[in-house]
Amino acid sequence: MKVQIWNTKKVRNRTILSFVVFFVMMGLAYCFWKWLYAQPEEGGALKPLRKILIQNEKIFKPLVSQEHLVKTYPLQKAEKKVRVNGWDGLETPLDANWKLKVVRKTGDTIFITLDDIKKLPKTDIVFDFKCVEGWNQITHWGGVKFSDFAKYYELDNEIQMEYVGMITPDKGYYVGIDMPSAIHPQTILCYEMNGKVLPLNQGYPLRLIIPVKYGVKHIKRIGSIFFSNTKPPDFWAEEGYDYFLGL
Amino acid sequence: MENKKVIHKHSLAIRWLHWINFPLLAVMIWSGLLIYYANRVYKLDIGFTTLTFFPEWFYDAVGMRRRLAEGMSLHFAFMWLFTINGVIYFLYLIFSKEYKLLFPHRHALKEAWLVLLHDLHIKKGLPPQKKYNAAQRIAYTGAIILGFFMIITGLAIYKPAQLNWLCSACGGYEAARIEHFIITILFALFCLIHIIQVILAGWKNFSSMITGFETKKIESNDHESTNLEHEKSKE
């Protein structure tokens, strides 16, 4: 450690200067915090924080790759009692004549029955389902890959767009998903859980399973699917959560 | 005019990085708790009692119920500042050679034990030291290591799919989350002990983290240049 001889005046002046700078900076930090919380909200999040969440998305989105697969597990690892979390969009009775509505880029709509979907090649996945709350559960799901589904129904132009939107029949729940995540090989339109028909509280007749996202994006009871180059509305992103929520 | 002997302890960079880290760490722990509340499942069984993280009154006392979205947005914004500040601090230690004063030396463990005995008033006298004693070296280096693993486990929880390998290296998602939590507890303990020690060490020591120097009365032999040189060589 360097040692010098200073006169007391210099010692005093330096000490005062340092403490003034210290308290000014701490004061500024406090003001910054107050300023942050005085900012308007954007989608339920403080505007500056929302901007950073969007920047984070830009930083981490390039990581999303068809080659990066979520870890899968052997069948026997799958939980039998699958946790149910959230009833939004399921509170109205299900229409017995449910059909999946797909809105094409052109505006045309197609209606697809569950039986038609079941005719497509089936994919099973056992993966660690992760909730934004912090819990996780290894669960087993079956259905058709979204990319296979898009291919079969000739949605090639649609999957060139930036986002997919999905809404429950009663419009009580809705998600927006970036296309790279939607066409990820582990993303499925799911109609089976643990090898059996999807239970009502798990989104019968058709739900999304998208392992590269937190659970809130795995919308239950899909009513319609549409495509967009702008962000489709998203239930939880309106409540202050990140829109991307990629894992 | 009277003169004083001025011992320069902390460089400007160290002081700024230290005091920037203080509020950042506070925000990270606070927002981390807001996130943890949403799935507050950790318990520690010690013999016949169970330590719950945390008792319910704690959440009421600090008013942190049901603020998950807020906690996440804060955590994922301030994580950048916390990480950048930490990385700059580490690089500074390396390139300024300050690490030589901070990383544990060869006899650190044995000396740290002696420091501990001394601090607990069991034994008198301390081993000779430079800027920091062996216990400090271990504690401060430990804090840097904690910071490193904080970032690693944090990334593993943040992107467990895309950074699958990192998550596996941490022992899986659940393990990484527990590790991240334990590191937070250790960080909090570090801060607690650090603050107690700073209080015990007294005003001059605390003030040197703001001004950078400590002053001492000049003893008669200090005027001899040889002695000053001797002090310098201690650096």
C-alpha cells in the first residue's frame, strides 16, 4: 500500500470531497429507483423494464435453434398426477362440436376436427414442464408436431410470418408465440396426456405443448390459430410478464 | 501546518465497483425473493426442527406477496448491471495485480484459523498481514466465487433449454434453482458478517472505503526516507 505525507488540510479536503461524491451517488441511486417506479406501465410492467425485457428477447432469441432440443426423459419418469395450474379460458362449457379454426394469411379459415388432427403422425414427448412460478414436473404428452401440422395443411406461407397467435374458444386465454419456437421440433398440438385422452382441466380437446417456453405459453383448449407479423395479444404479457418467456 | 501519514488502501476503481455492487446486490436479492415467493418450497430439516424459507410473517413484514412479474422484470434487467459490474471488478483485480493482495496465499487456511481465534477473543495476536488478513482473503475471494456461481446457476435456470449443457452441469434444473437459492443465502450471510466486521473495525476503516486512505500520526522515525520506502515495499 502506498504511503504519502499529506498536510491536514489536504486530508480534510479529500475526505470531504469523497464523502460528498459518495452521498450524491447514493442519493442518485435512490432517485433512480424512485424514478423507475414513477414510470408508466407497459403491459403491466414498468416501461423501462419492459424495454429491457424486449432487448433480452433480442439477445436470447438467436439461441433458439431447431438443433437445441429440450432434455427428454424415459416414459416411467413421467408424473402420474399432473399439476393443474390455471383455469383461464376453460370456465365456459366446451362446445360439443368443437373444431380447430385456422385463419390463413389470406383471411380464409379452415376448420379441423380432432379426428383429422389425430390422423397426422403422432409425436410423444416426456420433458420437464417448467412453470414461471418456479415449479417443474416431468410429464408425458402426445400429439402432432406443429411443424408437421403446418406442412399437412399447407401453411407454408403462414409459417414464414413472425408470430403465431392462439386463442381459447371463449377468448378467455390467448398466447403469442414467435415462429422459431412454434416450429421447433418439440412443439406439439397435444391431445394426449400419459397416453390417454387429454383431461378437460388439461385442455381437452387440444392444447399446445411447447417445451422451449414456460408453462403459461402452453395454452389449453385451443379454439383458433392465426398468424401475424406483429405480436399477437398474450394473456400474461399483459400482466407484466415477459412476452418471449423462452427457456 | 501539521502533516499526516496517508496510507492508500483502496483504489478509486475498487471503491466505485464496491459501492455500485452494494445497491445492485440488494436489488437482485430483493427481486429474487419476489420470484421465490411464487414457489416458496425450500425447507431445511435440522434434527427435530424444520427451518422454512421463509416463515410466512417474513413475507408480510417486507410486503412481497404476489409480485412475481415485477420480481422477474427487475431481476432480468438488473442482472446485466450486476454481472457487468462483477466482471469489471474481477478483470480489475487481475490486471491491476490487486488479486495478489486478495486471493488466499499459501498459509491462508492456517492463518485464517488464527484470525478467527483472535476475533473470537480466544487468542491474542495476529499473524503479520498485508492489506487483508488470511480470513479476509478467504472471505472476499469466496464472495467472488459465489458471484461467479450465481451467474452460472442463474443462466442455467434462465435458459435451461437453450443452455441445456449448462443446466446439466449444474445437476439439472431443480438443482440449479436450489444452488442459486443457497448462494443467495450465503451472500446474505457474507454481507451480514462483513457489515458486523466493518462496524467492529471502526470508523477509520469504513471511511477508507469511501476516501481510499487511512491516516496515521507521523512518528518521529517516519521522516526518514528509508522507513517510508520500507512501508512502500509492503505494498
